Amino acid sequence: MKRHFEDPFRFCVNYAYEILASKKEGFPLTYFYELLGRMTDRPWDVIDRLQFLGLSEISEDLILQRKGEHDISSGSIPRLNGRYYYYPECSSTMDVAAGLASVGALDFTVVVAESQGGGRGRNGRQWVSSPGGIYCSIILRPDIAPGLSFRVNFMVCAVLASLLRGVYGVDAFCKWPNDILAGGGKLAGIISDSVIEGATVKYVIIGLGINVNNALPEVDQPVSSVRSILGKEVARKKFFDNFLLRLHEAYSELSSRDWISETRAYSATIGRKVTIERPGGVLSGEAIGVDEFGLLLVRTGGGDIISVASGDCIHSYCDISI
């Protein structure tokens, strides 16, 4: 009896399963992926389903050959409630996001680019945006008091560190106030801009630069990437989609979860000798903690404990676990 499937996706899964199950050992899976790409616009979902059904010959290395593995021109935002703006190149995703936010862009709007002509790091520094990384800005409109907007930064750090550790096996650490360290160097940087009107946070824009598969830039500090640590490329689209979905879930708990404690658990700074460069001068001592407001607590040589709100935190990278 001939089978009929009203659901095209279900039909594609069954047809693909029959093809693979009937082929002898050595069947060229690269050809299968090309065929799958012509059958459906959801090849990733089909392959994930086939793996679930027990076709173990679809190995991770071969999955990375499928078309679109690194294509971040579309994301998982339709499953959320925001908007997704992709640019092959732009001046800065932070600048684009600021323009969108000022004219009413929705909460959790994402701006991502393959490269940036003027990518921004902290304190106006340039962020080198080489091909293969992820460079994005996310517009958030949190319902929190202005004095609690610092939680956003800590939330993003915790989510990214958790993803790197839990999914990719990368021993990632949070460096106060907003860097991710792994493999002996800086793997990601996070910045934020807030607009506050009276007693209301109008919006917060979070900017991220994540070294994923890109060549390591030549800068004045040790750097790393997911690829340099694992020794192989990872599917960039899957990485970014996973991060956005985890961040969206975390965002719904921005006020209810203790994000400071979560980043403390991953801290690369607490217990270290640090030098903090601030507009008012330089402070040196031992970082002994982060308080409930996100301030770094530094004990000086004289025994005083100073609360630091912002500044460049400098400490050696050589003893970060890899």
C-alpha cells in the first residue's frame, strides 16, 4: 500500500531514512547531503531526526560538510519574538543596533555581521573582526530599575561561559567585568550601552565579539578561539543559535536569578593579583570578590577593601586553566 504524508518534513525524514538504511557501507554521505539540500529547506532538522532514529553513520565530522553549517544570515529569532538583522559587513553592529533601538526596535532584536569596519571594544578600543567569528549586538528592553541594569552583563557572561563549558567542553572563565577567557587567552569580549529615561531603562544594547573559527588577531594580549582550543572548526550557525536560545531563556529570568553568583563560579579574577586602571588613577591589590551590585572588591597592600565599579582590570593570563 502506498504511503502518503501530508507533512513534507515527515515525508523527507522517512524518505531519507529509507535511502540511508538501504545503502551499503561506504555510501557517499556527501552526495546524500547534496540530495537533502534539494529536498528541503530544513536539512539540519532532518539530519538531527535521523541521528535520533539511530543512523549513527552520520558522524559529526560529516555533518560539518552540509551546506549552511557556518551561515548565520538567519537565526532562531522567528522562534523568539524579536527581529534578526544580518549584514555581510557594517561599520559596527553597536551603531546599527543603536539606530534601530532609537526608533523602537523590538525587545531581543539581534544585529549580526560577518565583519565590521569599526568594531568597538571597551573604552572606545577597536575590536578586530576577522572572518569566522561572531560579531553581534542585541537590543534588550528589560523591565528593571536603572540601578539593576548591570545584571544584563553578568547574565550574558554566565550564559556564554555555560555554553562553552557544557556543550563544547571549553574550560571558559569570566574575567571581570565582561570578558571570557579560555585556552590561555581572551576568547570573547562583551560591552554594553544603556539608555535611561528617569526611573526607566529604555533599552540596553549588548555587544559581543566571539572568536569561533576565525584566525586569531594580532593584538597586544593573548587571545584564543573555539577552533584553536578544540583543534577543529565548529558549526558556527549551531553555536550562535544555541547561544541566542539560551540567552533568551536566561533573559526571562533576569530579575529572578542570581547572575552575580553564577559568574562568581566561573571567575578568573577572584583570588588574583590585579591592577585596575581608572580615570582617577591606578589601583593594585588582590581581587577578593564581587558584591551584589557587580562591584569588584579589591584588598590593597595596606588591608583596605576598595569597591570598583569600572575600569580596565589587568592580570596575567598564564595561570588560567586550559
